[in-house]
Amino acid sequence: MKAIEATVHTSLRALLRETESVRWLHHLTMARLVARALRNDRHALIQTGSSQKRYCLSYLTPALLWHEPVILVTPQRSHQKLWKAILWLQEWLETDKQIEINSHFPKTDNFRGLLLTTPEAWLSDRLQPQGRFPQHLPTIIDRADELADWTRQQLTLSIHPSDWDTLMSQYPHHQETIRNIRVQLTKAIFAHPQNPYHSCLLSAPEKQLLQQLFHTLSQDPQWHSHSGIIRDYQAQFQQPEQIFWASLDRDRGQFTLHLAPVEVSTALKSIWSQQPIVLIGCPLDRERTAPIYRQKLGLPDLTTLQFAPDRQNEYIRLYLPYRLPLPNTPGFHKALLPQIHTLVRICPQANQPIVLLIDDVPLKAQIGANIAGEFGSRVQVEKINLPANGILVTGWEFWIANQDLFPPPQLLVIATLPIPSLENPLVAAQVAALKSQRLNWFDSYLLPAALHQLQRAIVPLRESRGVVALLDNRVNFRSYGKKILTSLEPFARINYLDASWFEPQR
């Protein structure tokens, strides 16, 4: 064991012996791997199986003890808690490493500290170099399970309603053409069926209208002197394997055009050679070597490590009723509400929330109103300020993004499995791309995405050994049900309702 690994191991072991609040079985193993990655300038990928607040000491300790600068990339919502953890840890370790939170590297030649930055700031500079972050500096990316989404967001170009007015002012001789194409696009886009995502993929005629617009403007002498979103959109419009979609504001009769690549691995491949990176997340893949995750991000060969939840101390209690109707059948909604009422009633009014995960927007509003009729102000729909014994009605996106802001729930009710919907244009486009390659799009995309969301959603329940009620009976009757149950292990399965479930575990 080299010097930095030995120092990290000794320091962290001493801390763990004195501090009960940071218990996690894998601290020392993970800390040594991060320290080795810093020393060897090597990539590493770590699947933690736990929440950031439990494992963050494992990478903060080597980052603070390393004698060179380190960049930590993590969502802004994590910065405040990480800042407090860093200050506490630095005092305990008796280090004086400089700490900064910024969207660029400090403009000084002697910075040897730890820099916290956001994925947006770091990725925008890596994908389109602007000199805000030096190359070759070791970089730790926490919440790396979101990296593909962050990247696609950075690569997405959008034409907003206001951009059309700018376009007409830039090309006064073509105002009539611009106006007519905008009107035709409005009619065509709003003719698409409504869906919960308020968006649609562009069809061939709509793409032809855009092609006509770009062709007309490119003939104007001013085309090459004007820069901006239209020029950027036109350049990417010509590239293969792009997703074209529009988001709709039907109340205002407006639309926004979007354009993004189908896959992000091509854009990311150039990043991996720029600096050593430690990717940390929970979960990233079903397998230790993370083949699906690595392919999606274009990752090279790297050291991989996967921690499973402790079967003795981090299991959940899984309630899986057998007789509920399947989703998308007439009886499902009718049976769902009484089941939720029963589950909520049986929970004691402790200082732990109840979370109802319902992604169907109309159903979420209906159940939120119905539950509020019985439980009053305890019920909140996607609100951060929740009473200690509150009942949070939420979709998957809100819960995944904000779960660290709530105490571990005593009950998590999952109405339906988070299998991505083909009504979502981004999902539909990626499925179409996989079909064109004759790949199994369900097993290679939809199912892994669902397992990933499920595993992330239940992480807080492992801390309290809470109850997860999965009310989607496809787990019992579909061939992929066994894979879903395997992804939820360890768990104690229960098929009856009993108030003793919610008694504190010792």
C-alpha cells in the first residue's frame, strides 16, 4: 500500500472508530481505491449501493489528503451539505487544503485545493473547451448515474419563441418566408396528439419546413455574418442520428424546437483522455463491470468496484400484493386508491414522511386531492417543505432529484414500475435507433432504465429498513419480474398488512 493509500486508510479508520454517525461498511475500501486513482492518474468507476451522505467521506478524505488539486463535480443541490461535511472532515483531519465552489478553476498558479463545481459548468467546458478548467487534473464525478442526462442537456439546442422575432429582425427581406414557415410549423406541431410530456417528435414534413427555412436564409449574404442559435441549430441539423422534437405550450399557442444527439458516447469519448476521472454513483449498472453504462458513455477500460447493500442492516421490507389488477387495465385505478388509503392509515404518525410515487400526472393530482381530503395539510404534491409526518405525492423525477432533502421515509408506495414511456419523444427516438440496429430495445434500454430508477428511489429506505409497497403486478406476471426483484435485494418480502412493520428496527 503506497503512502497516500496508507495515510487515507489510517486517518479514516481512526475517524470511524470515534464517530458513530458515519457508519458504512465500505468506507475504507472505497477510500483506498479513490486514493490509488489519484496517485496513478487512472480512471475508476464505483457503484456505491448507498446514499451520498453515507459514502461521501470515502472520496472526500483522499481528496483532502492528496497534495495536488482535485476537482469535484456534483449537482449544485449537493453543494451545501458537502461543504459542511468538508469543513467538519478538514477540522478532524487537521488539514488546511483550500476549498472553493466555483464555475471555473481559480485564476492562480498555486492553487492546490479542492474545487467544487457543477456538471453544467464542467461539461460545457469539456465539450466545447473554453479554458475554464485545466486538463490533466484528477476529477471526481459524484452522482455519475446522471452523467448521460447531463451531457444530453448540454448538447441540446433549442429555438425558443423569441428566437423567431430575432430571426425576422436579422433578415428583414425574408420576414414573410419566416412568418409563413412558423405558422405552418405551429399548425403541424399542434396537430400531434396530446401526451403527458407536452412534447412530440418532429415528423418528416416538419423537418422539411426547417430545411426550407435554412436553405432560404443560407442564400442571404448576411447568413455568414450572423451567429447565434439558428446557425448552431442548422449546423447540428445536418448531422446524422439526431433527435428532433418540440415542446408545446398549448395555452399560449407556442412551441420550442429542440435538437440533441441520439447517443452521447461520441461526444464524451474525447473527455476521458483529458484527465483521470473517478465516477461514483448508485446504481450505475446491474453488473460490477458496468458494460451497459460504459458503452452508453463511451468509457475506456478502467478499474470498477461495486458495493451491494448489507443484507443484515440495509434490507427493505417489500410489500407486493398479488391480486391487484395490472396497470393499463380498467380496474387498476379503482383498486389503487383503496390500497394507498389502507397503507397510509396503517402507518404511525412518526417523524418520518410517507412517499407516494405516482408518475401519471392526472392520477397523481387525483390521488393527491383524495388523500388530502382525509389527511389534510400533511399531504403535499411535489413540495420540499414537508411536515415531519408529511405525505409526499410525487413523480419519479422530483423524488430522485430531491430525496436527500427529506428524512428516510417509513413507507414508499410505488404505483407503477418506472419503465420509460414511448410517449416521451426522447425515449421513442432512442428506441427507434435501437430497432434500426436490430437490438433488443426493451432489455438493453427500457428495462435497465427502470431498474436504475427503482434502485435509486429506494436508497433512503435502506437506512431505516422502511417498507416499500410495489403495487405494479407486472412484477408477478411478466418475464422480467425476476430481474426487478433481484435489483431490489436484499429485502424481506411480505404480502399482508400489519402495523408492526412500522415499528422501529433494532
